[in-house]
Amino acid sequence: MLELADVSITYGHIQALKGISLEVREGEIVALIGANGAGKSTTLNAVSGLVPTTAGNIVYQGRSITGRAPHTIVREGIVQVPEGRAILTTLTVSDNLELGGFVRRDSEKDKDMDAVFARFPVLKEKAGEPAGILSGGEQQMLALGRALMARPKLLLLDEPSMGLAPLIVRDIFNIILEINKGGTAILLVEQNAKMALKISGRGYVIETGRIVLEDSAENLLHNPKVIAAYLGG
């Protein structure tokens, strides 16, 4: 579904990605784990068209999307939930959801908003309230709901558990699994490597802009180097 082939990105004199290659297949969850500054968010931003590549190619469903504008990539079915959620706090919950479907021209956005409210009842309760009053967990639900309004085929999740209490993290990861079971492929960037690998089929480890390890999620969970570096072993 998605393939990055030898993708490099440079910020000024800093090479953030150094020829990385990875793939996401139809219907799977793939985890991308690594330390802060390793290049995880840059990878997602490259796929979304938010940062230009300096080398390599990004292919989605058999067609290159390298250099494409972000809004055209969203129209193709790739939607990113950014680190920090990027909720528009002064707008209402409903307005944030409405903006999630900005690229759509069909007549079923109201139906999809009802589906988001059914999945996240707390958002329906606060639909007319400013999004800034929501708790961290509720804002993450809103960010996920906003992404779903675009009807993604591939969802890019950047640190969905950041700043959330453990019980809320568990709920968010259960929601991610539900979204995936509905047929949406997911590329998951997550500091909580153990949780990410537990819900993924495969995983990649990135260090200083390079993919250094690729394996099934199960094998990565039991890899001594991964345990020592990322799983608290």
C-alpha cells in the first residue's frame, strides 16, 4: 500500500533521514519506534507531503506521491494525526470534525460525523463546546475523529499516547485496533514501544535517521537489543 524507497531528508546542514526504506501493506498496523530525534515524525511528515524529500521515492498504491501537495495526498486517502493533536482549541468540537472532511465533496459527511459521535460519545456530549476545554484523552479522541472524517485508507499516527494517563492510553490503543479492524491500514509512531508492538503486525526501529532493524512485532518484543533500548529491560 505504501512504500518508502531510500528516502532522505535534509534540514539545512542536518540530515534527518538517511535513505530509509519501509512498507505498509493493506490492512496492517506497522510500528515505527525509536528515540527522540531519530526521525520518526519526519518520516510521517514526508509521507504527508509536509516536508520535501531530498532523495528517494514515496509510492502509494502503485503511484509516486513524492513532491505532492499535502491536501492532494489527503484526497488520495492518507491522513495524519500529528504529534500534539493540533486541535483548533477556539473552535467547537463539531467544527474541528467538520474541518477533518474539508477535501470531501460528497453528501455523507453528516453520516460520518454521526459515526464519530457513536464511537466517541463524550464528543457528542461536548459537540458545541470549544475544543480547548477537552481533557488530553478527549482531545486525542477528537484528533482521531477528525482524521476519520476524511475517510482514510492509511492513517499515520504520531505519538497518540503522549501525555495521557495509563488507563486512557489503553482506551486509545483499543480504539486504534477498532479502526484497523474496519479496514484502515496504520503506520504508528509511538514512544510507548511495548504498547505499539503489542498491537502491530510488524515493526521498524529507526536510529539517527536510518532503519536499523525490521521484523515481526512479536520478534521485536523479544529482541534483547530492543528490550534493552526501548522496552525498559
